[in-house]
Amino acid sequence: MAPVFFLLPLLLGQILLCAAGDTINSSTPLSGAQKIVSKGNKFTLGFYTPPQGTNTSSNQGNYYIAIWYSNIPLQTTVWMANPDLPVADPTTAALTIGSDGNLVLLDQSKNRQVLWSTNISTSSNSTIAVLQDGGSLDLRDATNSSMVYWRSIDHPTNTWLPGGKLGLNKTTGVSQRLVPWTNTANPSPGLFSLELDPRGTTQYLIQWNDSITYWSSGPWNNNIFSLVPEMTSGYNYDFQFINNATESYFIYSMKDNSIISRFIIDVDGQIKQLTWVPASQSWILFWSQPRTQCEVYALCGAYGSCNLNALPFCNCIRGFSQKVQSDWDLQDYSSGCKRRVPLQCQTNSSSSQAQPDKFYTMANVRLPDNAQTAVAASSQDCQVACLNNCSCNAYTYNSSGCFAWHGDLINLQDQYSGNGGGTLFLRLAASELPGSKRSKAVIIGAVVGGVAAVLIVLSIVAYFLFQKYRRERTLRIPKTAGGTLIAFRYSDLQHVTNNFSERLGGGAFGSVFKGKLPDSTAIAVKRLDGVHQGEKQFRAEVSTIGTVQHVNLVRLLGFCSEGSRRLLVYEFMPKGSLDLQLFLGETTALSWATRYQIALGTARGLNYLHEKCRDCIIHCDVKPENILLDESFVPKVADFGLAKLLGRDFSRVLTTMRGTRGYLAPEWISGVAITAKADVFSYGMMLFELISGRRNSDHGEQHGSTFFPTFAASKLHEGDVRTLLDPKLNGDANADELTRACKVACWCIQDDESARPTTGQIVQILEGFLDVNMPPVPRSLRVLGESPDVINFFSDISSNQTSQTQNSTTSQTRSTTSGSSHLQSP
Ligand SMILES: *[C@@H]1O[C@H](CO)[C@@H](O)[C@H](O)[C@H]1NC(C)=O
Ligand SMILES: *[C@@H]1O[C@H](CO)[C@@H](O)[C@H](O)[C@H]1NC(C)=O
Ligand SMILES: *[C@@H]1O[C@H](CO)[C@@H](O)[C@H](O)[C@H]1NC(C)=O
Ligand SMILES: *[C@@H]1O[C@H](CO)[C@@H](O)[C@H](O)[C@H]1NC(C)=O
Ligand SMILES: *[C@@H]1O[C@H](CO)[C@@H](O)[C@H](O)[C@H]1NC(C)=O
Ligand SMILES: *[C@@H]1O[C@H](CO)[C@@H](O)[C@H](O)[C@H]1NC(C)=O
Ligand SMILES: *[C@@H]1O[C@H](CO)[C@@H](O)[C@H](O)[C@H]1NC(C)=O
Ligand SMILES: *[C@@H]1O[C@H](CO)[C@@H](O)[C@H](O)[C@H]1NC(C)=O
Ligand SMILES: *[C@@H]1O[C@H](CO)[C@@H](O)[C@H](O)[C@H]1NC(C)=O
Ligand SMILES: *[C@@H]1O[C@H](CO)[C@@H](O)[C@H](O)[C@H]1NC(C)=O
Ligand SMILES: *[C@@H]1O[C@H](CO)[C@@H](O)[C@H](O)[C@H]1NC(C)=O
């Protein structure tokens, strides 16, 4: 601690001098509320305290040296010096240059301890720290600015900024790792991490507790990372992967420097690319991996279970409750859940009343990790084997035999049908389960029980009779005829949905439940989360949505607004959403004719929203999940008008949406005003999926792992559209319609929104009333030529080539029916 001893007199002597501008030098330490700001005022460095979670007392006095964006009202940090060693009082701490030339953080209240140091050995002790506009704090020579000893951007915490390297120094073996915060209020390192494979392959890995890899980018194949083909769909980024004898790393930059974008690993274990959208004053999620939250290993902790159809995704399984509620409130589920009632074998009670433990059946779950094989010839034997060992918490019996779990149950998922799924028998104390099995002790009570049962049955019958009577008296639900919306009472909706028991789906807006009105009309009730509008405004917005009626739009039947509760009641769509029909293959593949009708109907629905309503409604979230199908597969666009209804909350909703943001138009992140053409873009992306029957980003090794729209655009040019068709259709499609659909899709996803057709034009093209020229490959989708080490696959290609392509499109015949250059009348 010799250097510290040296420094103290210095510190005390410098009370009046303070850090200013963008630099910290040996005579200007940074302390208290002082800040330094980069030259162009892009980033600020100072002491930071996280927004406190729901527990206002727990984070009191936790200050961290951090860098954050200067111009974003929502204070967002990009780097932190001491995430695991906060200081309690910034006025007694100082960030300064030590006598050995290192930048150090000292805490005078804690015995003048060095909390953090850049920890490099320099020959010079005349160093300064300068905050750069790129977000990096650089330690360099005071006089020679090209002698940089240390850069914060090479030591990232949870954020990877444009211009930073994420990779491995092969000489030293040091790699950059991104580690998330523990929870939303605590920046100390969490359990997850992202880094380049330390074993030297070219893939990036996300790991849990440095041991289990739950996501991999796949190796670099000189063009893309093989498991992330959609990365070529970036419109605003330039990426490079460099791999040579001394180092390998990934680096990216923004094509337009005014766009603020960051790449993070979030507390929920997903990596995310977020972009600041000034119009909505919020961060919009542009891309994330793993694709779904439940793929994150052990996200919900021990005895927690992940469910994609629930918000939050994590819940405790039957018989268990949150171990540390305050952590759960801060979205940190890793502490998991604890047993509510101890197992019989765990208590010492040997009294005859104690019932043996029982098993609760959990069907269709992803089975937990670390199963142990057990010898058992039948499911019954398997159960007995489990019961006989007090450490056994669950078992399963499947075609490979009997498996038992002796430790904590981790990595469970509900409503799961993929690999490693099955039925889990969970051991619980008998009192946790209703309907105890008969035992000797109970037989005596059987007679009494029988009488009680009769009484219970009678009272249930009476209850239902009374309910029916009451319902008939009080369920004042008017008939759904006519165009007027019904204002439901909450209790009535509770009733018709059987207390929200049948969930049809869920999303960031809230959950949707099935219900049945007294006249047997099936309905879908959407319980909205996060609508903070007043009742009056909500009613006004809802009645606007209610007037929007079209055969290709899901009809709003009514709403409920009581206290803080906001619900919407829609007509029920028996065939569910398009993604289920298209990607899950629950039923036989949709025929080409049906798909074409779905494409056309959806375009008509959107066209009605865009052009035929009193006020143009931009949907903002066109994707297969939002196209519902009725009994005869007529498509109906759902969730329109919600962007406006939720107002600013809508962007929050976008940022919390799961999955690959393959449908977002590039202008969403470039901050220009959103027009109806943003819907056209999303529609085009969806049309490709309708053609291929798979998610655009999910074509695996097929098509050389390219992003499907890129592949499609080039095949279209080669005149080979058949290869694009869903293999499930066995080539059974009308050739003219297929070509039309492919061309439309490709026009819709042009970077330049003025090049995209309107929904009105799409309808005309698909109806065959308008012909369409060959679209150019969207500029941002082109994969570039390679050089040995460095491959730019998002960069602008030479301006020469670009202008040639543009010339060739504009030289086409001009349309007579519309102003667009790419359309012509037949
Ligand atoms: C440190 O910076 C301040 C203000 O920027 C300047 O006045 C002072 O001379 C500098 N000290 C050294 C040792 O460079
Ligand atoms: C808040 O955190 C403090 C300190 O960690 C703890 O003692 C307190 O019980 C917490 N309060 C609540 C309401 O969780
Ligand atoms: C730098 O080192 C020299 C000698 O090596 C010493 O005289 C000088 O005081 C040191 N400067 C600082 C700021 O510690
Ligand atoms: C500082 O670096 C040395 C070697 O350069 C290393 O042994 C030491 O652990 C590092 N200290 C800290 C706090 O990182
Ligand atoms: C600054 O440092 C660089 C790299 O060490 C060196 O090449 C250059 O000559 C130095 N410039 C001055 C003015 O000392
Ligand atoms: C690797 O680290 C060493 C030691 O810090 C450094 O000298 C070297 O320049 C680094 N190599 C690369 C390619 O960054
Ligand atoms: C993480 O791994 C370490 C040992 O590698 C172990 O001690 C610790 O309990 C693990 N953490 C969790 C949450 O399982
Ligand atoms: C590796 O690539 C980096 C960045 O392009 C370059 O500076 C370095 O010289 C290269 N090293 C070798 C051995 O090619
Ligand atoms: C059960 O009994 C043993 C010894 O008889 C004792 O050590 C243990 O703490 C008891 N456990 C419980 C849960 O009462
Ligand atoms: C219970 O199972 C565990 C794990 O297989 C084993 O280590 C232990 O010996 C078993 N206990 C008894 C009493 O069989
Ligand atoms: C049976 O369950 C075990 C334990 O999870 C699993 O490892 C195994 O793959 C399953 N076998 C089949 C055929 O599903």
C-alpha cells in the first residue's frame, strides 16, 4: 500500500482543484459529485448509484465509478470500474492517478484502501486519464497522446460498445468477457457470461456459472457465425471478425454515428442489441439471443420453472415458494424457490398420522438437469425407489427407464414439447396434495368421510345452482350484435373466462384467455399489462379501435376498465395464430392456395388500417403471432391500435418482446418518423416466412446458413423461386403466384422506405391487377466478397456497384397507375 501512503497528502492538498473537462491528472482527482465529460459531450464519468429496485433501503450508499451516456435522460451506464466493491460515500473516495502512474480508486473511509486499479506496469508516472467520445476511458502518457497504456473499452463489464473489441489476445490469453449485473439494482457480476471460446475456436459462447454453455454463435464460416444467419440483416452496423496469429476478435461500428446503440448481456442471461429511439425516449430491442428466455440455463433457479407463456417467465413449481422475494422483484430468480412443507421423511415425526410423501404429476415439462439413472422395472418401482431415499425429489419413467433427481431441480420448463421433455413426478408432502390416497389410518374415518363427501357434493350442487341463478340475475352481458362496444364488468369477465383459467397465449402486452359468453359466443379476453392511461382516455382510444371493422381485422367486442384493470374482449379465432400453423406444424401444412389467401387477406387488413380508416393506424408489430386465423383460415390482423393505446409504453413493450426482431424496419432504429411503410417491411419479412414455412433466421444449414431473405433475393434473380418454397408443399404451388409473392416480399424489405410498395399496391399485385418488376437485392442484405482475415459483411459496397443497381431499377418502365417506379400495369 505504499502508493496510497504517498497519495494522501496530495489528495488533501487538492481539495480546491477538481477534475474538469475530459481529463483526470495527478493533481485533479475526481470525487463526490464531480464528473468528467468527453469532448463531444457523448459520455460522462462519475460516481453512479443504480436506480433502486423495489427495496428502497437495500442500495443505499452504493456508489460505483461508471461511464454513462451524457444525452440520454434514462441514465444508462456502459462501463463500471468497481462493480463488486462499491463505496458508501463518494465524498470520501477519489479516482486519481497514483504515483506509479496507474489510475486508482481510493476509499478514505475504509483505511485508504485501493478499491480498484488499472494495474499496469508503466515506465512513466506522468499519465493522465481521458474520457473519449467513443465511451472509453484511456490511460495515456500526459504528453504523448499516442502512448495509450490502458483502455476501459478493452475491459468491458456488461456492455460492448461500438469500436470495442470482444475477443482474445492470443499472446496473453486474456479475453474480453461480458458479465451481466446480478439484478437490476446490483451491478456486481451475475452468473452468466459471454466470451469467445477460450479453447480457441471461432465461436462465441454464453455460459452459466462458467460451466454450462447454453448458447453458441456457431463457428465463423468466413461470412457469418453459422448459427446466427440473421446477423447479415443489420442495416445500421458494420461488423468485422478478425482472426490471426496474435488475436481474434469481433468489432462493430455504426454506419451513422448519431445512432446510439449498445450490445449488452442482460440480467436475464440474454445478449441484446439495443438502440436508443429518440422519438419514444426509450431503448428498443433490435436483436437478442438465445431466442427465447427459457433457453437461458437455470434462469429460474432451483425449483423454479420457466414458462414462455407467462410474464414474468419464472414461477415456483407446485409446493414451493420464492426463496428471496426481494431478488425476484429485481428480476434475479437465481436464488430459486424453497419447499413450503417439509417432506415427511425430513421431519422426525413417526406418529401414525404422518402420511407418506406423495407425487405430483407435471406433464409436458422440460425435465431438470442432472438426472440419475435408477434401476426399476416399472413406473411403480421407480416411485418406490424414489420414496425410499429421502434425498430423492422427483422421478420420471420413460422409454429409457427410471430416472431420479437427488439434488435441486434446475432448468425446468412448463408447457414444453421439445427434446428432453416428459412427465415429472414431483415429491411433495402429502398435505400439499388434495385427495389423499387411502391409508389404514384413514379407513376408520371412511364412514365419516363418506357422509362428508355427500354433504360436499350436495353443497357443490347447491353452489352451482345458486351461481347459475345469480348469474342469470346478475350477468348483465348484452348481446354482441350491432357495432357498439360492450363495457364489461371485471367480475363478469372473471366469470366467463372461468377465472382466467384457459390461457390462449401471452406476450408483452399481457395474457389472453379464452372465454364463453352466455349466448355461447367464444371470446378472447386480453388482460393488458402496463396501460397507465386514465379511464376516460382509455375509453376514447378503445372506442376508436372499436369502430375499425374489416373482414381481415380481429373484431373488438368490448372492454373492461375498472380501477387499474384494463381488458379488451375480442372475437375468438379457432385456428389460432399464423406462427402456430406455419412453424409448429401442429396440423398438416397450409396449402399454397391458403397461404396466398392469407397473404392477400393480411395485406387487405393492413391496407384498411393504413388508408381506409379515419386516422391512419400504423400497426407497428406485424408478425405471424399477430395474424389470427378463423375457422376457414381467413386471416385477421390482431392487436392493431395497441401502439397508440399503450402510447409510450408501447416501446417498452417492444423492448420486452422476446425472439428475434427480424420484423423491425431499419427506420425504427435510425430514429426517423415511423410511417405505414414500417408495417410494409414487417409484412415482407412475414411473407418470406409464409413462402418458406420457417422463420427467416431459422434455416439452419440449409441454404448455407444464410439469412433467408438474402438467399431468396438472389434466387429470385436467378429465376429459381421453386427452391424457396416450403419443402412440405412438395413444389405444389401456382408458379405465377409464387413469383409474385417473392417479388412483393423483396420489394417490401427495401432499405429505402419510398422504394417499398404501399399496402394498396401489394393488394393489387397479389390480386394480379398490377405487374411488378424484378426487385433489387436490398443493399443491406448483400453479403460481401471476402479478404483473407477481414470480412466486412455489412459495409457499403463500392458506390459504383450501388449506383449501377439503382440505375437498372429506375430504368424500368414507369407505372401508369401509381407514382412508383417499380410497378407497371399489365
Ligand atoms: C491537471 O489539469 C489541470 C486542469 O486541467 C491543470 O491545470 C493542471 O496543470 C494539470 N496538472 C498536471 C500535473 O498536469
Ligand atoms: C431491503 O433490504 C434490506 C437490506 O438488504 C433488508 O434488511 C430489508 O429487509 C429489505 N426490505 C424489504 C422490504 O425487502
Ligand atoms: C515520478 O517519478 C519521479 C522519479 O522517478 C519522481 O521524482 C516524481 O515525483 C514522480 N511524480 C509523481 C507525480 O509521482
Ligand atoms: C495486478 O497485476 C498483477 C500482474 O500483473 C497480478 O498478479 C495481480 O493479481 C493484479 N491485481 C489485481 C488487483 O488485478
Ligand atoms: C509518442 O509515442 C510514439 C509511440 O511510442 C512514438 O512513436 C512517438 O515518437 C512519440 N512522440 C513523441 C513526440 O515523443
Ligand atoms: C496482447 O497483450 C500484450 C500484453 O498486454 C500486448 O503487449 C499485446 O499488444 C496484445 N496483443 C494484441 C494483439 O492486442
Ligand atoms: C457455481 O460454481 C461454483 C463452483 O464452480 C459453485 O461453488 C457454486 O455453487 C455454483 N453456483 C451456483 C449458483 O450453482
Ligand atoms: C492481426 O490483425 C491485427 C488487426 O488487423 C493487426 O494489427 C495485426 O498486425 C495482425 N497480426 C498478424 C500476426 O497478422
Ligand atoms: C431429527 O432427529 C435427529 C436426531 O434424533 C436430530 O439431530 C434432527 O435435528 C431432527 N430433525 C428434525 C427436523 O427435527
Ligand atoms: C440416496 O441417494 C443418494 C444419491 O443417489 C445416495 O448417495 C444415497 O446413498 C442414497 N441414500 C440411501 C439411504 O439409499
Ligand atoms: C428419459 O428421461 C431422461 C431423464 O431426463 C432423459 O435423459 C432421457 O433422454 C429420456 N428418454 C427418453 C426416451 O425420452
